[in-house]
Amino acid sequence: MAHRWTNDLTPADVTPKEVWLNRRQIVAGLGVGIGAGAIAGPGLAYTPDPSLEPNTFEDITTYNNFYEFGTAKEDPAKNAHLLQTEPWSITVNGMVDNPGEYTVEDLIGGFDIEERIYRFRCVEAWSMVIPWNGVELADVLDRVGVQDGARYVAFETVVQPENMIGVRRRVLDFPYVEGLRLDEARHPLTMMATGIYGEPMPKQNGAPIRLVVPWKYGFKSIKSIVRITLTDEEPPTSWNKANAREYGFYSNVNPNVDHPRWSQATERRIGGGLFQRRQPTLMFNGYDEVASLYEGMDLTEFY
Ligand SMILES: Nc1nc2c(c(=O)[nH]1)N[C@H]1C(S)=C(S)[C@@H](COP(=O)(O)O)O[C@H]1N2
Ligand SMILES: [Mo]
């Protein structure tokens, strides 16, 4: 499968192989990887400037938002082991040629699992750098066959009340739902991720398969997906339903549009279990290549 995403880094930016291999060994101690061979491709050939130095596996898996498992940052790591991921079935419906029930393998089997180190920015003004493993959503959409007239993709998270304390407490209107405009969904940066650091996706990070949209606030990257719907109407999204004034449909990272209750001009990079240095928030989280998707749109109106 040809990859449509190309990065702007040169060989000079590549992390020395020894550094890479050492990191591999460190994370290899954590368990069995998802086909290490599958990710040992050219996708590894970038870890550029220090701003893309990945967070540790521990940071990424113990400081989470996954409201189905509670509202505190430590809750998902404590409670998500209860998530039942086998069997897992993803309903694909709406304006598609091949609707039906898919396993994860049905959806992504045969595609290269790439590793992509992405900046990840939560709406709450913290950030991390995460090495995701996954495929481009565009490839999945091609597999299910998007029909003419479809304009949006809607996603839904599993609901397991018996296993999810946040669902029982109704901390949000579950199921958690999210959506993208079709051109956003097809953008080569947009991933369906099945792992981090070459490991199967930890439950607290959205096993077995979740969305990653690196130029948008973290809540757009919906976890533990069980439904994908192609539609001609802008779909409802969980945080917009909860508070439309604070959370829009687009939710692009934008230092110039503050959250009503806090500034988005800067962010704190999480590291070593602590918040570290404050740094400027980058427009589109630094992914300038998506700017053309929003040409002519007032991003203060469409926040
Ligand atoms: N189903 C579901 N998906 C979700 C959330 C959630 O509460 N439920 N939280 C979102 C938010 S606010 C963030 S910041 C990211 C966190 O992803 P991570 O745990 O992999 O860092 O997941 C997003 N996806
Ligand atoms: Mo978030």
C-alpha cells in the first residue's frame, strides 16, 4: 500500500540507530509487540527535533482521558483493564458500498502498520509526543467503499456499563461519539491506531482500535471504536453535546482561539510524571499541511 503521507524531514533529522534500538529494547521489555517486523520499515526513519522526542510509555499510559473509566487522569490506567476487547466487532454503515460487521483484521488486515510519532495536544493545554502504530483512515475508507454524497464520517465508542464506571455514573452522554468531515478523514495524517511504541494498544489508550487526528484537540481522537458511519450530515460529537460553547465540531488546535475558561496560547509538555516547560501552542498543532482544508473558513466561528 503506497503511503500518501510524506514528512518534511531530511536524513539529517533521523535519530541515530543505536538510540532507536535502545529505545526498542526498553519497550520490548514491556510485552509482546504487534509484528515488530511490520513496523520496522521506512516509517521508523524519523524522530526529528527534540520537540518530537516521544514521551515515555509510562507517561502515555498513565495520564489519560477516557471518561468511560472515570474523570481523573489516573482512572483509565486503574479501571480500563475491565474493558472487554475480545471479540470485537465494528459496524460500518451509512453511505458505504460494503456495510456490515467487521473485525479489526477485516478493517486493516493486509495494510502496512506504520509507526508515526505525532504531537498530541489535549484541549486542557497539555501535550505529549506519541509513537502510534496504525494505518491511514483513508485506506480503511477505500476498503469499505465511500459512496458519492457522503460528506462526514461518524465514530462511536463501545459501551460496556458493567465494565465502565464512568458510564454507570453517566459522566457524559454515552456512547462517546465523534466525527470528521470526509476530507479531514481522508487526510493522510489521520490514522486508525492499533498500538503505541510497537505494542498492542493499551486498553486505557483505546484498544483495540482508535482514531488519531494530530492537528485537532485530543478529544476528537475517539477510543475503542465499534461503529463507523458515512453520512451527508455533520454528526453530533460528545463534547459539543455536553457544552457547545466550549467545544466545537472542528476543534482544530488553535493558539488564537481560547477556550472560554483558559488560554490556548501555550501548553505544557508532560514528562516524567510531571508537567514540564510551557511552550507556545502551534497552529494546527504544527501540522501546517492541513491548512488548505480550512481555506476561506473563519476558524473563530468554526472552532
Ligand atoms: N471514548 C473516548 N474517547 C476519548 C476520550 C474519552 O473520554 N472517551 N477522551 C479523549 C481525550 S479528551 C483525549 S485527550 C484523548 C486521550 O488519549 P490518550 O489517552 O491516548 O492520550 O482521548 C480522547 N478519546
Ligand atoms: Mo483531551
